[in-house]
Amino acid sequence: MKKYFPFLLLTAILFTACKKHHHDIESSGTDIYVAGEENGVAKYWKNGTAVSLSNGSYVAYAASVFVSGSDVYAAGFEKNANGNIVAKYWKNGTPVNLTDGSYNAYARSIFVSGSDVYVAGSEYNATSGKYAAKYWKNGTAVSLSDGSYNADAYSVFVSGSDVYVAGFEMNAGGNSVAKYWKNGTAVSLTNGSYSAIAYSVFVSGSDVYVAGWESNTGGKSVAKYWKNGGETNLTNGSYNANARSIFVSGNDVYVAGDEEDAGGQNVAKYWKNGGEANLTNGSYNAGASSVFVSGSDIYVAGDEGDASGKNIIRYWKNGTAVSLAEGSSESTFSGSIFVVQY
């Protein structure tokens, strides 16, 4: 499987940063934001134009972007002078540190509700020597795991007064258990017999949707999503696959991810109500990290390799690719996508 930019224990990133107030749109009134990293610099792209969030002195990554009114929020991380990774977010380009840099920490997803800013991620626990899943509300940390086992939070979604966070926690048998937390209370989606990860959470009405993967008896990862705990497999388990992002629009469920083909290349794709649509042809490794639906338009962010071995950040609108960083750097990776109508 394609290996993504340096995240603890896992091969992917991503996290969906959604996620709401989507409407029917015209192309002249649409802003498209994509978060990511180019050559170690955290960035987001607005309508194809790059906005740098870090200066390149230290490696940084923007994993998630969320727009609220005229404010643009991006969550990610940046190394400090001591080589530790600091969880942070940027509001209109101004950084806000969530951790003090004493220990490695990651911010992977951001959601803004009213005047409150929620960020999901993880931080190293020096006492246990493990990573603890957590989220920050307006900079104040809320622990989701106690650090007994490695855990991580990949996605946050706020619905009314309820805070939902998706991620995983290792068990005593050494397998990762896919789960989400509602207001800090864990809901396990898998039983821990096989490793599983939950990457993305989306709430529609009273329904909770979570996307991720679970290993099967053959050791392959099966892309799937859960609705109120009931699972739907998106792939048959013949090849490794991942579901990295989920978005619900009306009665339709959209999931973005990737699946290996017979030649061992990862193909970026999305599923609508279980039916798959390939975004790449398998010539080069590719992955889809985020999906956002606005009106009748389907936007998917991801990246794809090229003949030189570099990655190209791009998004697809209704299957048509738009390149944002044309493989001009050695490391180029995408995070989430957010679409605004005005």
C-alpha cells in the first residue's frame, strides 16, 4: 500500500474536515479549498492558488481545512527546533499552538461551530510511552484515551452540542480497534479480532456515519463504513483498500479512498451508495483523502504519483482532475477539501 507522510503507526492521513452548509452552486460562486503539504511546507490552495502556512524552516503539514464565514482554519503540525512535532492550527494564516512541543503531537482534523474551534489528534504520553487520542476545544485538551495503549483521533464533527471524534485504540492483543467517541464516551465499531481504523465521521440528523477499514482473515484491509454501528463493505477484500473520508448529502453516502489493483498500484476512487467510481487508472500510485459534496457536484481531494516518482496534489470535480502542485517537489501530499458557495 502507498505510504503517506509521517503519521504514527498508520499508512494514511486523513481526516475529513467537512462539512456542512453545502448548497446548490454555480461555478462563478464557488471557492474550493484543499489542505496539504508541498516540500515540507504546510499549505492550502484556494481555487488553485497556494497559501503557505509555514515558512519551510521546519517540516510542516496541513491535514485539514475548514471555512467559517470569512475565516479560513487549517489544522496540522510542524516540527520545532528540538525535532519534536507540535500540534497546531492556523486561523487566516496565524498559527495557534495546541501543544508546547515537549512531546510529539498531531492535529489531524478541524471543525468550527459558532465561535468554538475543535481539533482532533493525538499526543505522546511520556508516562506510558504511548500516544493518547484527544481533541482540543478552543485550545483546551480533552483526553479520549488514557494512554495505556496507542490511540489516535483522525476526524471531528460537531452536531448541536455533541462532539463526535473518530479514530482507533490498540487493544491488549496488539490490534487496533476502530471507534468513535461521542462527548468523550467511546463506541467500538470492531471487536478487535482484526486491526481496524476509523478515519472519518459525519453526522446527519440522528445518524452517525464513520468510514475506515478493517483487516480480513487473509490479512487484506477492507474499505467500509458504519452507519449507527452497522457496517457496509465497499470492497471484497481481494486487495488492500482504505476508506478515508465520508460525506452524506440527503439520502446519498459518499466515501473517498483507494484500492490496490492487480498490479499492486493504488487507485484513487470514491463510492456513492456503495457503487465505485475510479479517479485514476492505476498507472501510478494514487489516493483519495477527502470528499465534499455541494449540490450535484462531487469534489474529491487526493494525490497521484508521476513518472519521476514525485506526487501531484490534485482534486477531482465530478471525476475531472485539477492539479494543484504539479510534482515540482519531492514530497507533496493532500489533506482535506472544503467547498464554499457564495
